[in-house]
Amino acid sequence: MISYLRAGKRRILFYLSLFIITGFLGFVCVQMVKVHTIPKNFQMVPGQELNLNLSKPFSIYVPAERPQGITGFKGKKKLPLGRSGSCSMVTVRPEREGESFLELRFLGVPFRRVNLKIASMPQVIPGGHAIGILLADQGVLVVGRLPVRNAEGVECYPAKEADIRVGDLLVSINGYPIHRLEDVDALVQALSAEGKGLRVTLLRNGVRKETVVYPVRRRHDTPDGPKNTYLLGLYVEDPAAGVGTLTYFNPSTRRFGALGHKIVGFGNRDIPLVRGKVVSARITGINQSNRGEPGEKIGVFTGSEDIIGEIAANTPLGIFGTLHIQVANSFYQKAIPVAAISQVQSGPAEILTVLSGKEIKRFSIEIQRVFRQSGARDKGLIIKVTDPVLLRETGGIVQGMSGSPIIQDGKLVGAVTHVFVNDPTRGYGVFAEWMLQTEGEMLTKEKQVS
């Protein structure tokens, strides 16, 4: 009987210990999840407030040398400036720019450092303007080379042998200028019948180059009899990448950002940028989005006559460059601040975009999710179109809407980038802070080169 009671007590103690350990581990896991939602690099603006609190065995170490407005608390006791220590709660409410850090600890052992940067964000004029993108201002882009078989079945490489490379801009053949894709085949067929090599003019990295390419003749039967076709072994693409939306114009630098994502070619191939241009576009129609079928804006632009700026870079976070004109926005006639990522919250917001002609309109959306990214990447936001007019006109997000500025609480927080194929009322956005950071990195590189 005594042995049975002892065994029962041991079981009770075992289950009680197991319950305590499980509860402790569960508590630790909850705290760890909370900790990992705090970015390693946290940018704030003066006057913004951040509150952090952790329960034992976690703590927050506050350094002695720190900007005024970073206050640590040990329970109710305040940790004054000039004194370091581990705290259970920290309030960050700086009024001036500066830098500092916090150290997150477990059982007194540091395991995560949070770098704090307090800085005023730049102010920009929001976009929303419809733009056309020309990756080159003339000719067609060489995006691939391929072997071709001649009339005898021998594999030949005419473009490779002529040193025509991917990324070259093909601007003329035998002195005849090329304005569109159709010009290439028409000129090759018309000029190759003489059996001579073709004098090709290229632009490579901005430098003009001439070479001679010998077309390969291929003979095939048609209802009208045998016919010769001449091939160069080239893939070419139109340098007009289509219609998008301007995200912002930075009046202090005359720089712009647009699209919020990289321009890629067929098969997601990188497209070379050769003296790219931004042109003013006019929207003439909308193909609505439906589940499984993203729609698109239909826009027109005339090319060189409507050029408003130069494209300097085609990056994963959008295209960037310089505008020749001062853009205007009827909704935001003065520059507004860019939001730090830490300021962006789930909730109501708006986007600016063009649905007809050149008139910018504003539409309501909801920011459904904010991803606290530690480095510059796209897809930082999930948004949902809530405006009944926009839903009626477009079905949600359509191609050509990429770059439409997202504004919340009077700040530019990001740009529309991608649509959810199976739910076109929802899509992704990129943070404006990352776009401005990309612009800043470009300016730094340009200064170093000069």
C-alpha cells in the first residue's frame, strides 16, 4: 500500500514537472516569436514612438551613451541617461536625429542586436501618372542568339560569327534605320538576295560599332514554288516595355522612381538598358482582371515626342532615373514625407493611378499585412482594393498599375507591384523606404565614379 502511494506521488510530481516545463517552454517560444518580429535594423523618424517589453528570463540591454528619448525601465524604476543596464521595458521616443542600439538577452546572454537609426525621411511628390517605358530610344534589342541550318542542313552561327552580342542595340542594316521589329525581317529578306554580307550598325554600352553578318539561306517549298528565306540567328525585342505608373518625383534630386519591380523579358530574362527613356502615356482602355486572368491598362505613347525623362537603372525594386520636367499632382501639390517602414500599419490607405486619358484619380484600399523586412526586397505589403469604383472599372489590380503610389496618413508608404492571379482584388506592394534607399545608393555610386 505504501509502495503504491509513493508511486502515485512520483507520477504526480512527474506530471507536475512536465506541466511546468511545457508551460515554461511555451512561454519562451511565445517570447522568441515576439523577439523575431523586431527588425535588426529599425529606422524611425523624430517624434515616433516605439515600446518594447519582455518578460524574464528575457531582458533588453540599454547602453549608457544614447540619444535623449530612449528610456529603460526596471519594473517602475527608470534607467537614467548615462547609465546602462538590462530592463524589462524600453520606450523610444527621440525628438532628434541620431543612432543607438538595443541588445536583447536571454538569461543575461546577448542573442540579438537591434540597431536604431533616427532620421528624417525625404519628402517627395507622389506620382500616379501613366508612363511609357522605352528601354532604348532607337533600334531593337538583341536578347538572344541561336544556330540556324542552311539549305544543306549544316548548322551555322551567323550572329555569333559577326560578334553580335546579347544586349546590343541593332539600329540599322546597310544604312537603313530600324524603328520597329518588323523592319528587321523586311530589310534582311530584301537585302540578302544579292548574296552579300549585310553591314550592321550596333550600339554596345553606348559605343557605336559596325560589323558584317552573312545571312544563312534556307530554301523551302510554297504553293507558289520554291522560296528562299534568309536568317541571322537572332532573337530581338521591341525596346518599348509597355505602360506603367510613376511612383514619386524627388524635387531635391530631380530623380524619380516607378513600377516598383524589375522589367524583364520573355521567360523572365534580364533586359539590357540602353539609353532608356520615360515618356508620357495616355490610357485608352482597360481590360478587366478576373480570377486567373489579370487585366491590363491599354496605353499609347509616341516615343521621342513624349520623352519626359531618362532611365538610369532597371532594378528589382523598380526603374529609376531623372525627369526633365517638374511633375504636378492635383491631390498632393506639395511634397509629402516618405514613411519609414516602422510607421506603416495595417488599415485604410489609398492609391493614385490613371484609368482614362492622363487624369490621376485616388482610390481606397486596405493594407492587410505588413512584413517587417530587414533588407531591401519587394513584396513588403499585401493590399486589397476596397474602392467600389476601381473594382467596377478594373476588377481590382491590373497590369500597368505597377508603381501606383500607396499613401497612408499623408505619407508615401509604398507602390503597387503585383496582383494575386487567383484574387485580383489583392496584390503586393513594395515599401517606399526601400525605393528611396535604392535611389540614394545610385547617387552615391555616381559621385564615386565622378
